[in-house]
Amino acid sequence: MTSSRSLALTAGLATVLLAGCATALLAGCATSTADDTAAPATTSAAPAEVAAAEPRLALTYDGGVLVLDANDLDVVADLPLDGFNRLNPAGDGRHVFVSTAGGFRVLDTGSWSEPHGDHAHHYAGTPALTDVEFAATKPGHVVRHAGRTVLFDDGTGRIDILDPAGLADGKPRTDTYTTPEAHHGVAVALADGSLIVTLGDSESRTGIAVLDAERREVTRNEQCPGVHGEAVAADETVVLGCEDGLLVYRDGTITKVTSPDPYGRIGNQAGSEESPVVLGDYKSDPDAELERPQRISLTDTRTGELRLVDLGTSYTFRSLGRGPHGEALVLGTDGALHVIDQNSGAVVRRIDVLAPWTEPDEWQSPRPALYVQGHTAYVTDPASNALHAVDLDSAQVRTASLPQTPDEITGT
């Protein structure tokens, strides 16, 4: 592994219920809510203007969340928080949603930029877990697109759609929609106000429906067993995974892309608005208790061509990412970051990052995770309590020690 330095780090709305629901999918109901009685947000302390942007990273560990400076990898804050917590960027370049036992809680990373004409002003302060929380019995997927962020509650089927820019002032107003049956699902809000939502119940998931801005059903496709995950590609093309391929929604039409195997599950995807090609995992053994796949999928959303690439090493659901030019990135259990030309499927670079590792049996257990921010790929290293920062242009790797064992990672 190439390492230019090793840093030893120490942690040092009232709810408005509409009398009626717009005509919606089956028994689904759409409303608009705001919580005026919620406590104001606890924001980062004394933010000050700084000379340059100071992006930050958030990493969970057993018992809390670490916030790091994404540039120098210094620990900025160590925030205690019990439970198994998950992370998703809120979409405003400042906040992160922390999925907790009670819902989606807002973390203020304390750093952000504000555009001002031909330049921007940058601010930095102390990170804080705010008092803002969107209640959910089983907080699930968080999807950011077209200036909106969508929160999906698997326990109730409730979907909250919000403008993340409002998080700086507390709890913003949300538009809500509730699926006819609760299920482990996902939803994507599009630029025209329409909503893509999965179809399913507690026993099975079968496909997707597209609802217009008034939540009237426009189209659906129920030929997607086990629908799971989503990604957005160029030209606002949305892809959702199936146990036998993918569904592609573009310009009002849903198209099925079929896997080459009878069971060819693509349950996790990574998209890039720079590319029409979507990166996905690929599992082909329906009987495996824990399949460790070595092939990944590249799907051209324009043509429906699905290409499989054998990496010669396995990977996990936290191994997929996209580079600044749309290149596909896969973190292998061989310890390397594989850089793949998304158009040809050729592995164009292999960057050694960490020691070879084995995927744990339980999905909640820490394992190396990949997060990409700009031209840098960040890789957690639970075995060494470390974080690696990979320059995608030079392939140089920096390594920082952590005071805790990292699990999930995201950033602003």
C-alpha cells in the first residue's frame, strides 16, 4: 500500500392533516406536514467564515459518531450516540441524516459553503447532533435528487419529502405519501414533482409505480421481484434493482433489463449524473446464505445493455462508488480499489489500499466501506481502526488512525 503519511488522531410541521388525500396509488395518502412545536435545531457552535471550504466526514462506531475534517483527516468531534446507527448525507452540503431507533436524526457537521455570484463563502464551526428528528419506526432508505431528499419508513410505508436547505433553520415542512402496505422500500422524487415508489408488502416486493405531482398513478411495472436499491444516471434516468435484472425509468417509460442468469440479483447500485451507465453488484446463487460475488454489473441505461465484469475478488454492498468522471469504483476483499472504465468494462487501475479482508457473516458488522467525495475515495479500515484517503488522480494513499472502530461513512 502506498502511504504518503500516517496521522495519529485523537478525538480531541403543529401537524397539518389534510381533510382529503389526492387521488393516489391504491390506498396511498399524500399530505403536507410541518412540526411547529418541535424544538429549534441545536446548531454547530459559533461558526466562523474561513478562507477555503472545509468538507467533513461522518463515521459511525459502536457508541457514537466521529466527525472528521475531510482534508487533513483530523477528528473534529466525537459525538456519543447509542445503538446501531446508519448515515446518509442530507443533500445540502452540511447536514447528515443519522438513522436511529427513533427515526432520522439530523447531524450538523458544522461546515458549509454559500454561493455568492462567481465565488462562495465558506463557514466552519463545531459539529452537533441537533434536536431535529423525523420520526420513523424502521428508518430505511434516504434518497437525494433534484434538490429534494426522500426519507422512507419501512415500518409504516410513510415517505417524507423535504428541501434539505431548510434544515439550517430547524425542521422544514415535508410533503408526505404513505404506501398502501408497509415494506422495505425506496422512493425517488423527480424534478417535475413526480415520485417513483416501490410496490410491496411485508412478504414480497414486486416492482415500482410512478406518481405525478398530485400523487396520481401514471404508470407501473410489477416485473421486478425483490425490488431493492436505486440509482440516478445521466438525464434523470432512474434505475432500481431486481432479483432478475433492473427497472429503468426514463422520460415517462419503465423498461426492464433482464439479467443473463435466471437469478441475477442487482440489489445495490451506484449512479453518476456524468454517465448513462449504472454500476451494480451481481449475485447469481439463490440458495446462498451469504453469497460473496466476484462479478459486478454495468448497465447502459440508453440501450439496456448489461455487462458483467469479473474482478477476481469479492466485494460487499459497501464497496461500490463512482469517480468524478463517472468511472466505476469497487473496493475488493483483496484490499484494492478497482477503477473500471464504465463504458468498456476494463479495469484501468488497481490501487492497493488496505490488507486483504473477509466479509463478516452479519451485515451489521463493520467491514471496509467506500465513500467518494470529489476526487478522493475514502476507505474505512475496521481491522486497523484507520481511515484511508485515496487520491483518484495520483493513486496516492494517506492513512489516519482513528480513536474508534469505524463502521459506516458519509460526508458533506
